[in-house]
Amino acid sequence: MDENKNLIPGNYDASQIEVLEGLEAVRKRPGMYIGTTGLDGVHHLVWEIVDNSIDEAMAGYADTIHIQIEEDNQIRVMDNGRGIPVDLQHKTGRPASETVFTVLHAGGKFGGGSYKVSGGLHGVGAAVVNALSTFLEYKIYKDGKIYFQRFERGIPMGDMEMIGDTDKTGTEVTFRPDEEIFKESIQYNFERLRDRVQELAYLNRDLQIDITDSRSDQEPKEASYRYSGGVKSYTDYLNENKDVLYAEPVYLEDEQDDIVVEVALQHTTGYHLNLLSFTNNIRTHEGGTHESGFKAALTRVINDYARKSDFLKENDENFLGEDVREGLTAIISIKHPDPQFEGQTKTKLGNSEARTIVDRLFSENFERFLMENPKIGKLIIEKAELASKARVAAKRAREVTRKKSGLEISNLPGKLADCSSKDPEISELFIVEGDSAGGSAKQGRSRLFQAILPIRGKILNVEKASLDRILANEEIRTLFTAMGTGFGEEFEADKARYHKLIIMTDADVDGAHIRTLLLTLFFRYMRPAIDAGFIYVAQPPLYQVRQGKTSVYLDSDEALEEYLKTIPASPKPAVQRYKGLGEMDADQLWETTMDPDTRRLTRVDVEDAKEADRVMTMLMGDKVPPRRQFIEENARYVENIDI
């Protein structure tokens, strides 16, 4: 028998079947359980433990949770709930608390007796965190006693023991992520954790959640949140920099078949929809049946109300969904005893009954609200009517941006110089400020995969404009057409003609302003391109230093100062400061900013969409006081001012 037969390609028999026991599977394939071993995975560990405390709060047994970032990136999570059970389990002969931390799919969330509603339904949270940590310790405060146990990389270091007396109840878990698993970094970001803590406080009315950062290598930080208004307070927060149509958000709460539905909504004078949905505190980024039920009910109720109130006559067309949702901020939060999520990442709710229940409960409550508040109803109808007229006016302009048999934009301003490649994965579109830089870029580019689109001046600020005005802007229409994706709700990322859209503007105030206007456009009308990682900002140098035949490019005054200290005084170096890309010839622009082997690009990423929406509104919207406050608070951080 050939001992090496299992090395023969294509051979597959029982000897190749590997059985992973217990938590081995988690350490072997961590991505299957937490999605990634990057920084997202590191932060995900915290929420797996916090979710257990939140479940205690949703069940009515806890009202305070504290999260602490400690030395060496240890995390401590404490709550004042009932405490994990410590009695012996019949099946295992071990304490229930040990089972929770060492056995996958073990917990009190399957039978429905301990938790009516839960976010952590898979029962893998605590065990997965244990498996992926260098150590994990728990203290359970229960029945007047304190119980303790320690694990290292998922393995118990001893039996659970009783270590003292107490007059409180709750659970305390301390762990440290394992660098063997998270090779990139285990450095926790306080702001990232704080923002999710605040969100959880909004979603769980009257629950207090505190977070502190006590690491000696970081500035001490702390935050505490508790909201008696729940998701209504959340809507106020999201709209604090916006002009609203009516002062108080509409808040509706109801229950059917053990499914609790909360909706808070408020229309603004703006043009952009900001809709956040949650199931059992889990953000459903891709929406799902609860969102569908809400949208259908909102459109139907507003149309019915408009007809009953004679705003819409017999021959008038109904408002479309996009009309009634223009400028709307809405939060949908449901608590479901048996949610079915599409995919392990829990980003889309699939329960068919959720659509029916959200539709019915929201319809009944919102219809009653409109009848009882006719002034607000009138404002909502008038807003939808204006949106409907703008939609009709934009329809003809929209057709211009649709890709036809060829790319027919030769007569439009901007004059795209396309690349010869038809493969979007290698194709790049440079948006270049001005004809001068555009000329250099066209001469210096690689025609195979680099397209150039010069834009003249500053494009429209889309934060303050309706869609018909936006599509009347030729520069914006040209960009939409060049990408071939459509825009807004019709955006289709898989139709993108370029998988790199690179903003290449001057390194001065005007260039920064143009860059901000473009990023506002992308965030509001091409958001999936940001999510797909298609949007980049070029990083051209600020200085060129020539000495003899040597030429070096530098990014800042500090870098220039340091470099000049390292070179001989003779021959005298020639220093050139680039005020704009147009000052570079084609070869210089290629070498510094366009050559894939030498250039530097910054990819635009939006980690927190809700915060990005608030900041974008504050910086680019109509309200001046919040913007002035932001400038006053952050002016001291400015290092380079171009006057």
C-alpha cells in the first residue's frame, strides 16, 4: 500500500475527513462565526458578549450595562441582570455557566422560556468569544454568592468556584482577543464602540449603557447613555442639524402575536431618505420584510388620506413611494421571538409575517395619527406633492443619463476621454479639476485602462438641491452617464464601467471644496459605489525637489524640511511647490499620481452611514449655526491653511 497515496491530487477518501471537536472549529475557521479576523471581527467580539446583557434587559431583568476597555485591550462587560445559571447540567455534569462558554449552540434562547426575544439566537456568541481570546474570565453574582472561572483559548483552567459573598446580581465577563487569530491588530477604537453603545441605548428605552476607556496609552474617555424616548429620541438626534416639517417625530408602538413594532418618523425639508431598520437590536442593513411592510403602508396611508382630504382628485395619479419618502427620517425597530435572517451576517429579515404585521400595525396607527393631526397631514401631503412634481420634471433629464448603444456624451461638457478596455475591474475613471490638468492627464495616462473626465468649476451642492435641479447640471449628468450605473434608488453597481473612480483635484482650498462636493454627490446618489470600494481620492505631492539628476516628490512642509536636512547644499536644490495639478507636465502627473506602481490612493469608506448622514447635512446643508459650531470646535486642529 502506498503511504503517500493521499498526496495524489484528486484522491479523496475517509482519511482526508477531518473532525474538529468543540471550539477547535472556531479557531480553525473563525471567519465562519464572526465574518472576518480583521478589526471588524475584533469589535464584533464585544457585541457578542454585550448582546447577552441586552437580552437580559429586553427580558426585563437588567437596566444597566457597563463596558470597559482596559490595559492591553482587555474588555470587561458587566450587567445587573439575573446572572448566568451556575447549577449543574444533567446532560454534561458541568455547571451551566461553563457550558455557555465552551459549547456551541448552548444557551437559554432556544426553547423560549428564558428569553421571549433575543438578538443572539444562534447560541454561539459567548463560546466563540472564549475560543478566540487569549483568556476569558467570568464572575457571576447570584443567590448571594460570587462564582468565578477562567479559560485560556477556550480551555478551562479549572472548575468553576465560589469566591465570595455579594448582595448584587449580574454577570461580568473579561476577555482579550487572541493575536494568533487577529493578526492585523487587536486595538479597540473607543469611538466605534461608543457609537454602537449609543445606538443600543436608543433602541432600548430607559436602559443605561456606560463605556469607559482606561488604557494608559490612550486619552481617558467615557460616555453614558440613557434615553426615555427610545427611537423617538433617536430620530431627534438624526435630525438635529436638519430643518423639519413638524416639530415632534411621529412615534408609534404596537404588538401582535408577541411581535413588538416601534416606528418613529419625521419629514425634513431636505430631499434624502434616511431609513434605519432593526430586528432585536440588530441593524438590518439590507432591510427585509419589516421595511417592505413599512414602505407599503406609508405610501398607501398617505395616498388614502390625500384622497379623503381632497388633496388628490379623482383623476390625479397616486403618489409613488419615492414621493412620500423624500426628506424622511424613519426608524423601524421590531422585537421578534423567532426572527429568520437571510445569511449568517443577519443583515436582512426574511419573516413573511413581519411584513404583514408591520404593515397592519403601522397603517392603523399612522392613519389615526393623520386624522387627529390634520395640520401635520397637510404638510406631509404638500411635501409629497412637491416631490412628485420634481420627479416628473426629472424624468426627461434622467433619460439623458441612460447608456444607449454607445457612450453618447461627446457633445456634453467635460468631454470624457475613455479608455480602450471594456473590463470594469481594471478600468479607472479620473475626475480631474479643470482643462489644464485634464490635458496633462489625458497625455500622461495609460489609454488602455485609464479614462479622464475633466470638470469645470464647482459642481452643484446636491445636499441643497432637488433631483430635477441635479439632473439639469451638465457636469453631474456627464458623470452619471460615464459611470453607466444610474443613480439614487436605481443605482446598479454591477453596471459600473469603472471599478475605480478617482477624484484628482488640486491640493488647495478650491480643490478641497470640489472634492467635498463630489463626495456629497457620491454619498447621496451613488452610495453603493462607496460601499463597493469604487471611490478613491488621489494624493498628489505638494513639492518637487530637484538636485542634479535626482528628483524627489514630497507631501508636506514638514517632509520638505526634513528632506532638505539630509542632502548636501551643493549643487543647490531646486524646490517647486505645486499649487495645482496643471503645473505638472504629463510625465510628472503620471509618475506621481497616476502610475499604479508609484501613486498613492485613499479609498473612501463610510463605516457609519447614520453618522455620515448627520455630518454631511451639517457641513453641506442650509443650517448655519451647527456648521459654525463645528468650525469653532475643530479650528485648532487645522495644520495647513491655504489663504
